[in-house]
Amino acid sequence: MKPFNQPDAGHAVESQQAYTQARQSMVANIRDMAAADRSWVAGARSEKVLAVMSRVPRHCFVPQALRPHAYGNHPLPIGHDQTIGTGSGYQAAVLSGLAGQVYSLEVVPQLAASVARLLAALGYANVSVKAGDGCLGWPVHAPYDRIIVTAAAKHIPQPLLDQLKPGGRLVIPVGGHAEFQQLQLITKDAAGQLQHQAIEPVRFVPFIGAE
Ligand SMILES: C[S@@+](CC[C@H](N)C(=O)[O-])C[C@H]1O[C@@H](n2cnc3c(N)ncnc32)[C@H](O)[C@@H]1O
């Protein structure tokens, strides 16, 4: 959630070639800014992550009218009072290139349905999307090597800790929704013991639902 300079942020792009250039520019900016500031999260310095981001057509995951702005340094609305993320399918698409299998939960049923259709149409065959409360996890496929939460929780949901594999990692923004939250990394060791590490302040939309 650190800002990065994006030359095309205010400049509308419309052709496929322009989208590709804007995407490469976005990735180059993330790489440069992360190299200049070592406090950036490790993912921003990972060439593996950046290589996937340079391939995923981010503009396909935002409403048509906002596509020219898809590669700018700002959140974009995707409907239902939500911003680009699992609800849009973008992050799931990036994770698709990094993991063997991705299970994604989205609480807004309409978003879950449209995202499942979009990901299938774009060929992301290793992503399963379900409408449901992320606080409860998805027990049937557990345990998970990695769990990434992209809405802010007041507390870390116990089901997510339970569904984490020994040796696994959970990343989650924790805190009240009107302020900045703390991004936390929770590691479960081989004996099932949990270690918590604060990564950095972030700002996410709040969890909707039981939490
Ligand atoms: C802001 S988006 C994630 C953005 C992410 N940081 C990104 O850009 O990659 C948060 C999504 O979480 C969903 N959400 C909120 N509460 C949820 C819950 N309890 N379970 C599952 N999804 C939830 C919202 O509907 C929204 O689509």
C-alpha cells in the first residue's frame, strides 16, 4: 500500500499497446520505488511477483469506463462500494501465476459470480471463487500454504489460523476501519506455534459480515 509514482496515472490509455506500456511502466515504478526504500513489502521486490504483474491485464478487471485508468496509482471502484481486489479478480489472477491452486472467497455474491466468469473467460483455470464470508475460510480445501486477506479485520479470525498449514503464512490487515491498519504476517511453525510480525501500516476497506 506504499505509494509509487505512476507517469500514466492521470493520462487515459485506450489501445492494447498503450495498456501494455502502462502495465510495464507500473511494474517498473514499483521495482524502482521498492529498490529505493527497503521498508517496502518483500513482494514488491520479488521479480517473480513483478513478472506475473507484468503479464496480468489489470484493465480487464475494472469497469469498462475506468479501463484507461487501470494502471494508475489509486484505488478504483468496482461496484458494490468495493475497490479493485479479490472482488475484481485482479489479485486472484496475480496469485494464479504464483501458486498451484488458488481458492478465493468474496462476500458480495454478485462480485463472486462475475469474477468467477471473468477469470474463467481469461483462462485462469487454477482459481476457484466462492461467495462467502472470508472470516470463516474455506475449510474443505484446508490446510493452506498461504492465506492472504485483503479486507481489514478487527481481530484475526480463528478459522483462518486453524486452516493454515504448519509452515504456512497468513497475511492480514488488522485494525479498525476508520484508521490505518497494521499489516500482519502470521507464521505457523511445524509444531503449530504461531508467530506474529507487524509489517507496515496499510489502509484497506473493512471486512463485511460476522466479524
Ligand atoms: C478492497 S478489496 C481488496 C483489494 C486488494 N487490496 C487489492 O487491491 O488487491 C476487498 C474485497 O473484500 C471483500 N470482502 C469484504 N468483507 C469480506 C468478507 N467478510 N469475506 C470475503 N470477502 C470480503 C469486498 O467485497 C471486496 O471485494
